[in-house]
Amino acid sequence: MAISNLQKARAAYQPKLPKALQGPVKAVEGAATQSVGNQVEIKELFPNTYGMPVITFEPGQPMELPPFNVGIILSGGQAPGGHNVISGLFDGVKSLNPANKLYGFILGPGGLVDHNYMEITPELMDQYRNTGGFDIIGSGRTKLEEEDQFEKGIQILRELGIKALVIIGGDDSNTNACVLAEYYAAKNYGVQVIGCPKTIDGDLKNEQIETSFGFDTACKTYSELIGNIQRDCNSARKYWHFIKLMGRSASHIALECALQCQPNICLVSEEVEAKAMSLDDVVTYIAKAVAARAEEGNNFGTVLIPEGIIEFIPAIKKLIAELNDILALPEAQNISSANEQLAFVRGHLSKDNLSVFKSLPADVAAQLALDRDPHGNVQVSLIETEKLLSRMVADKLAIWKHQGKFKGKFGTQHHFFGYEGRCAAPSNYDADYCYSLGYNASRLIANGKTGYMSVIKNTTAPAAEWIAGGVPITMMMNLEKRNGKMKPVIRKALVELDGAPFKYFEAHREQWAKETAYVYPGPIQYWGPSEVCDQTTKTLQLEQAK
């Protein structure tokens, strides 16, 4: 494997650990917990793992444990810092007993089912410390939902002498981890299952999980790119740049990048939904800002767009909900062509939703009718929302120009920042945070826990003051409709419109829209003053009033 000079230098970086994890630990248990919603139903579905207490680790006495092996799975989309979770787990497991082994299952949960694995050796691990990506073992989106999968999994776990399985993933992956933990507990198979919070989208967070790993690095990577575009934009002064950002279910990335870069416009999906804005309302909002800047002679600007905004427009959200049910019908599974699928959809939509469907540009309507992803979601990354909005803004400005309401120019450029941030080399924050999450998972295993998610809190403080522990995954669950059926899932965290990050943005966006108040964050820094290299996201700082 070719190694860059940066990677060579970063390999020497030793991630920081919370003080509680720097030696032997003891687990301090809190009160019994309950799920965030549908308590009766969730308890019935998870009788063996429901109601467990929150765990906090404190310095404790050394313990001697017999040798044991651990398995690890990377699940879902990549996020910066995944390799450091593995290295933290590796070092933590070895610190408990040097004879312990760590096995990685290849290409996600499918590796467990198909018995595709490899041992992670010290030599292999050292090649991947503090690097981006998931390429040490790869990732996949196979869902662990069926008893047959669980039984195939236990076969290889027993064969390898694995006592605990750590699943690194987002809300859906950790839901699967919870289901697997419950199944193995119910069967008394003696295998623990621990989850780890991953997603660059930032929507796996709650009172117990401050942030999901990778969010910090991804936002800093995107903000560098946005800053570069804004510098170019302010130099050429002739284009409006429409920039779509990853984040299907929430606008955390767009909001964080706005806080870092101060663009002229940032759309927040959750606000669009709360205000019941139509597609035309969104277009008009952008067009007014364009026209106002044109009056000042500024025919340029930047617009940040959350990837999943189209799902938050109430009329389209209602349409998508019915589309999901229609596409989940048995007769829809055998449709072979896009034209047949569109005809099938039109024939089954209700009158109101059909009207909305017909009002959309043909390409967008076709994209909304595409097959769903493995989680039953619209494949919003395939919908070119940035081009749709710029096209509709151009049409509106043309009408206004004819009416004498707009006298400026409107040239556009389009960007989609997604994969550019998913596998970036982790920031110091993510390197430390991820390593701590993995090391912490080894302590949850050592304390016999299952059905828990590894959590690290108080992360706006220096790393030594971070708080380590575990949260029952059932605590975060409720019931939601997926693929036409009600299923237990971890509740996604959306942008809170009464939260400090959005309120700060709301208080400044009018100024940013009118003025050219761009900030150019520059690339991620690894060496230098702490205020440059070790800062958390603006979101986390504002949430914790730091």
C-alpha cells in the first residue's frame, strides 16, 4: 500500500483518551431507562435488553480476564475516523489480555452472514491508524433482520471464539445491533453486541450522544471547499453557486457549514417543513435574495442546500409517503422498466398526490419514483436538487425581469459535496473521539454489557475530561414506518429550530444574505495552536454554550 508523507506523519499521532479510560475502570450504573417513544411496544420487542441503566466509567481496580476474541463490523456509509474506532478497540482489547484477538468481518454485516473475515494483526492495524476511510475491512449495507442471518452469524462467532461483536454504524445499523443483541440474549448464546455511533449526517445524537463520529471532519472538509468557492465567487463576481451537501434526513451538515462559512443563503429542511413552505416558496426566498444583491451590483453568491430538502416540503413529503407505500406493494416488485414504474405509480396515487406529482419537472418526478434504498428511503442523492432550484429561480427572475423587478444577471454553477468528505483523514477531534469510542467499547465488553452503545461525552472540554460510558440502545428507539411496515428504529435527530445553533444562524442570516460576509476556514490543521487544531464543531460549541 502506498503511503503519503502526511500519513507517515499522522501514524505517529497518539490519540488522547479520557482520564477514566487511562487505567482500570469500574462501571457506575444509573437509573433504569425507557425508550424515547412507544415504550410498551419497544419493551415487548426487547424484553431482555430493555430498561437497562446508563453506564458511566470511573477509575477502578485492575481485573484479570481470561483470553477472549472480539469481532468488528463497519456498517453503512463511510465516515472519517472509523479506523481509529478499530484501533482504539484493538488497543483496548489487547490491554485486557495480550492473547485477545480482533477479527474484522469483510464488507459489513454481509461478512458475518457469509463467514467472510480476517484477523486484524498489530502490523495491519499500524497501517491504518489516524487514516480516513473504511478500507481496512470495507463496509456494506446488508441489514441484519432475519433469524437465518443471526444463526449463520453465531456459527462463525463460535468457530472463532468471539465473545463480543462491535457494530460501527448509524441509526439503522445500531438498530440492527440492538435486534441482534436481543436475539442472542434471548437464546442465551453468550455473545455480547455493542454499537458505536457513526454518521457524517450528524443525525445520530441525543441527550446521551453529543455527536456522531465523522461529522466534525466532514463538515470541516466541506467548509474548506465552500470557502474556496466563496473566495473564487468573490473574485470573479459573476456566478451564483448552488451547493448541495450530504445529509438526507437532517440539515446538520448544511447548518454547520453555514456557521463556519457564512454563505449568502442556507436552506434548513426542518424550517421549510415547520413553515409549511411550498417549492415555490423556497424558490421565491432564494430569488428575492438574488434580486436584493443585484440591486447592490452583486450578481454573485452562494446557496447551501441540504441533500434531503425535497422530502421536507410538506406537499412533497406527503407524496413521498404514499409513493413509499405504493412501491412496497408486492405487484410493484416485478416491474422491469422505469416507464412501467411511472405508469404504475400514477395509477395508484391519490388525487391530491397525483396532482403534486404531475406538477413536478419530469426528471424530478421520475427520480422520486425510483426504487428505494435498502432502508426504504428515497434516493435523494440522485435528485439534482441544486439544479432544480437554480433552474426554477432563473425562471422566476426571468419573469421579474420582464416585469421590471429584476435588472441583474444570474449565472449559475452547481456542486454536490458528498463523497469528498466521507473518507477524509480525520481531524484531531475525530481521531481522539473515535479512538476513545473504540477503547471504551472494550471496557463495555469487559464489564459484560450487551445491547449498549459506546458513548463519550463532554467533548468540548479537553480530552482528559471527557466522560466515558454506555447507553442502552433501546433507550433511543421508537416505532416508525419502513417499507410499508411499523418497525423499531433509533429516532433520528433533526435540527432543533429552538436550539442555539439554529438561533445563531437565524440571527445572522439576513446580514449574510445582503453582505458578502464570507469566511474561508481553510484545510483541516493537525499541528499548531489548540484553537486551530483541536476545536469541535460550531454546532457543539453553541449547544454547550462554549
